Amino acid sequence: MVEFPSWLLCYIVQERAVRQILKTIALNIEDIQLQAAGILANLSALHENQITMIEESACMGLLTMAFAKIDEIR
């Protein structure tokens, strides 16, 4: 996994890009869901992002991916 600077991860969340990431999950394309799972994992690693991600309904996207067929997405 690539490590991104924390300022970049905070910027992504502050600019409300999480909503766009969550929209890609609904496409139900495994490759895209795998990428979305990776970015959500990286974003949620920072404590300051977690509250904003919950406010952006990231939990619903995570629940959707929890039932994916591919282990790496789950």
C-alpha cells in the first residue's frame, strides 16, 4: 500500500471528496470497489478524518463493501 502524506489525506476529506468515492462503490464494479476500499482505509487511518467520514455516510459504503465477493474488498 502506498503511504500518502497526512496533509493530503486530510485535504481529501475536508474537500468532501468522500461522497464521490462512495458513489463509485454503488457502480458495483469489483476493481473500482477495491480501489475505493483502499482509499477509505487510508483516509480512516487518521483520527481527524473519522468524524467527517461518518458525517459523509461512509458507513453505508463500508457496509456495501462488507458483502462483496472478493476478500480484499471486504
